[in-house]
Amino acid sequence: MNKIWLLLVALVGLWGCSSVDVEKYRSETPVLDLRQYFNGTLEAHGIFQDRSGEVVKRFTVNIDARWQGDVGTLDEHFTYADGSTQRRVWTITRTGEGRYIGRADDVVGEARGEEAGNALRWRYVMALPVDGKVYNVDFDDWMFLMDERVMLNRSVMSKWGFRLGEVTLSFYKRGA
């Protein structure tokens, strides 16, 4: 029985580690510059799907994004289909060529971001309230710039290597 348990733990660990490297997208265009795209007013439309694929939440986000040098602020205002609202303020710092760290009140520690070509990958842990409890959930968050106005975003949420669901967003930059 112990051998089966160890095998299962090892497999879960491998699933959690296997993924695409952002460098795979280095030659893709248009080239994403996070500081340029997330500067100004943006809106996004999104859904959350549970692990079965059922859409559990629909939402819109209005974002006011500003940069001063290598530090940006994304002030996000969420409105959910049920009428509830939420606000998240990200502080993002460029730490090097194609590298970023991000902080927000509900992010545990720091988000780590890497961009290459038209892609950006964020990895972070978010404290999510569910039914009166707070769970720390891992996010593997990919953004792909489609053109100067549109970016697509897909986040896979997991806990202990098990997939919980996905968030899909379409960003639209106004006035680009």
C-alpha cells in the first residue's frame, strides 16, 4: 500500500511540474510589452469554470493601469453576473528584461511573471474565500497579446497539484 501511495504522490508532483516554458513564444508577434499594454483604461470579460467545465461565474473587469518607470499599478474593479463586486489593486515591478513581480492584497507572497514574444506567464498563490473559509490556491496564468487592443488570458487553478478549474479572460484596451 505504501508503494502505491508513493507512486501517486510522485505522479501528482510530476503533473504540477510539467508545463510549457514561456521562451517557446519568443518569436511570436506582436511582441508584448506589459508596461505598454497595461497602461491606460482596459476592460475585460471573463468566466470561471470548475473542474468539470461548468461555468460557475461570469464577470467584467474595468482596469485603470498606470506606470511610473518600472512600477505599475493596476486598479481592477470586478462586477459579477450576480451583481456582487470586488476590487483588486496590483502593484507590478519590472525586475529585469521580461521579468516582473506582482503584489496584491489577496496574493500570498509575490506573483512571478515572465514575458517572451507575445506571451506572459504569471505564477502565484491567491487566498480565495469560499463559503466562509479562505483557501490558498495556485494560479498558472498565461496571457497572449493578439493585437494592440486584445489580449487573451487563461489561468489554471490548482491545489496540491490537483486542477480545480480555469479562469478565461478577454482584455480590450480602449483608445489604443
